[in-house]
Amino acid sequence: MNHSNAGVILPERKSQSNDITDFTVAGIEPDKVYTDVDLEEKGLNKRTTFKQWRSQGKGPPYIKAGSRVIYAGHDLIDYYKQNRVNPGT
């Protein structure tokens, strides 16, 4: 069962143990591409945040296609997974 909530990254538990084996990121599918508008609608971050990150060299990898900016789903999942914080560990 996936546990997701408006852009929040929550682990999917595959067993009774506390091992985290997979992540769900606001319904992001690894084999699709997304615009910053798509991602804002999914509740991840605001469009302006993605724009700031790009200008600052931060955030998830992106693809520049002319004037369009797109994000690969697998890159988004990897980015949010790498930036997950476990308080108290």
C-alpha cells in the first residue's frame, strides 16, 4: 500500500519490519516527464521554487528543450529520496 500525501515523501513498507524499500513522491512515475507546473499541481514545490533552484544550480536535474524545462520522473524520485531526512538518526 502506498502512503502519499500532497507532495510529501513517505516510505512504502513492503514488510512488517521498519526497512524502507521504496518511496512514493506525490504520484510521480519514473518513466514520465513533468513540467514545473505539473509538479506544483502535485503539491511538490511552487513553480518559483523550481525556477530559483535552476538559477542557483540546486534542485533536481532537468532537461532544457528550447524554452521549455522538463523533469524526468526518475530524476525527481532520486532527488527527493536523496534529500529525505530521518530526524533522530
